[in-house]
Amino acid sequence: MDTSLTNPLGTQAALFAALARFTEAHPDLPGAYITASDITPAEAHVLLDGPSDLEAWRQALHAEPADVLITERAEGTKLLFTASLGRIALRVYTIFDPAAVAVSA
């Protein structure tokens, strides 16, 4: 592996620190699948289980309801918003089947 083509883990330190602070401030938020990359060390993608989880995160991150984008996809409806944690950008989203959410509500 050519290590000159990759960034060291330390380039993501600010991202991990921001997520740790956010977690400490909001320990009761629904859990998430969070991914980060050394290619974009100031950005994380946050995948949530459904619309109610996304709404909880939206409120905690102080994003406006109008900032949530709705996209119809083959695998279901996608809700997405982008928010900042200091210098860190979070792309928060969920993909769900609207009929399944209506039935479980």
C-alpha cells in the first residue's frame, strides 16, 4: 500500500472530537451508522433508521425543517439534511418505505 496516497488517521481528529462532544451533549439521541473518510476528513455521513430518528437529530443540530430534502428513490424515500458541528459537516439521512412507517405508527 502506498501510504503517500492516504491521509493519516490524525487528519480526522477534529471530526472524532466533534462527534464525541455532540454525543456527550445529546446521549439520548437515537443511535446511528456514521461513516467518515480520510479523503474528506471534515465530513461525516450519518445514516438513521427512520424519519423519527432523523427528526430528533434535526432538532438537536438546530437544522430548519425546510432544510430537509425529500427524494423518491427506487429503494424508498430519502430524507436528507446537512448540518455543521463547528468546522465539521454532517450529512444526515434516512431511506425508508413510507408504507412501512405508516403501518408501524
